[in-house]
Amino acid sequence: MISQPFKSIGIGATFSPNLKANLYEASRLSLFFNCRLVLIHVGDKTTEKVEGFNEILQPFHEKGLNYELVFQPGDPVEVILSVCDSKQIELLILGALKKESFYKYYVGSIARRITRKAKCSVLLLINPSVERIQCKHIVVSGLDDAKTTKAIETSFYIGQQLNAEQLTIVEEITEQEIAIKVDDDKSLRMANLAKERIRIRETSRVKKIIDKIDGEIRSNIRVNSQPIFGPRGYSIGHYAQVARADLLVLPAQSKLSFWDRLFPHDVEHILTELPTDVLILQ
């Protein structure tokens, strides 16, 4: 059985129209994962604020929610990252816009700036709801990477806790891997054969990963393997959107340079236009 991946959840709590929905989502996850919840409010502590947060959380307090309120003025990005470090947050939940303009992407919204700097895993919510909406379909990256096994294991754990019905492991394959220029019928056939060999190879690789995962956390979840050809990051995001996934799980990338942010790739494609709720695992 996989060890509990999250023992503490943090959420940036601002008095916005989505405050109640965001806190309800975070509280439900804290109960599902049996971990403590830390509400991080960037600002001074007042009696009115404390009463407001406690009132929203009252239904979950009655269910045994273990939570803490943290108030700290300062720059939102720096405050949230600092509290995550000091409180040993393992999963940070942030409300996020589905799509941003190039200017906002370039400058970086608070959610994206935090995502790029966070040392913990980050869950970006684009459609928080007061009423629970079941997470039925999880899509996870099956990229040939050292972090993939952990990402798939964690996705199964989340699927079990949230009673998901389906988990799809997507292996993104770049067109460069085919290395065949198509300019006639013969080269087209060769390219198709090369694609089929790669599909078989990737499906076999992913199956070996799945077979090593404890059967207990794989039970009751339908598992699919889906090789797709196209630019990494963009392809899996598009697939998650078309497949109407409820959650997309990706391993975190290495630190990005200025040029990586200016010309997005991999996870940065996802941050530019979120296809669904996205979990980036450290």
C-alpha cells in the first residue's frame, strides 16, 4: 500500500467570490486524505476575519476537520511560500483562472508565480464548488521520466480516496521520435509502422509500472493507457480537455529560466490554459 502522500494541506484564503467554494474543496480533501488543513490569509488578523473563516468551516469542524488559521501581511507570493515552508505543507491548493492573456502569462499571476516557485505539490482549481462534484476521471502523465512512477502511484491513491472510476495514463510522444520524413506512400507506411512500434513499446513500459503498484489501490478503478503524438504539455492538456477529465496530474519540472517562461513548453503549456483542475506533484 502506498504511504499517505499528503499529511498537510495549505490553501491561500482570500475574501473573493470563490472563497467558500475553495474552502469547501480544501476541507473535503483534508477529510478524504485524513490530514490537517492550514488556511493562509495574506493580511492582518482581525476578529471579523477569524469569525468569517470559522463560520464557513463549521460544517467540516463538526466532521472532525483539523485546521489552523495563519494570518501574515506582506507580498502574497512570498507569504504563501514562506508559510508552506514553516508549516511543512505538502499540498498547496490555489484558485486559478482557466485562461490568461499573454500579458498576464508573461508577468505571472499569483497562482502561476507560486506554482513555479513552490517546493510542495500544488493543486490548481478552476471550478471550485460548494456542493461536491465527484472526481470520476483522472488523467496522469506517463512520460518516460524518473518521477512518473510516483505520479502514477499518487494518482491511484487519489482515485481511491475520491472514489474515481477511471484513470488514464497518457504517454506523450514527440514526432521527432519517428524520424521519418513523409513524402510518399512508402514513407507514410514506414511512419505508421514506426508509430505502432512506439505505441507498443510505451504501452509495455507503462504496464510494467502499473504491475508493480499494490493491487489494493488499483482496485475498482478502470485503467487505460493512451499513447499520443504531439508537443509535450500541450498534447496531454488537450487530451484531458477532450476526455473531460476531472483532474490532470503532472510531475513538477525542474526550475525554469526566463526563456522557458517566455516560450512555454511541457507544464508551462498547461499553466497557460488550464484544461481542468491540475495537480503538479513535487
